[in-house]
Amino acid sequence: LENRLAIKDQLAAIRGFEGVSGTLDMNASGDPAKSAVIIKINDKGEFESYKIEKP
């Protein structure tokens, strides 16, 4: 449980992260301030869209 809380706290502290899709900030609840595109690798080793999370 302690590690889970530490991960949550670190994610909530993200400010101004320059990612592939632009700058990412997290709000006080730990939610992204913009949509996050989640990509997974399928059984063939190919990248595919998994889902888009909106704040």
C-alpha cells in the first residue's frame, strides 16, 4: 500500500511534462489536465490504440 500511495503522489505531482502529444499536467486529483492516449502492444508485437482517457 505504501508504494501505491507513493506512485499516486508522484503522478499527481507531474507538471509540464513534454510528451509526444504535447505538454501534460496533472490536477490535484491526479487526473490529466488533457486527454491521454493509451497505446498497447498486441500479441504480434504491434502498437495499437487502447483507449483515450479524458479528464
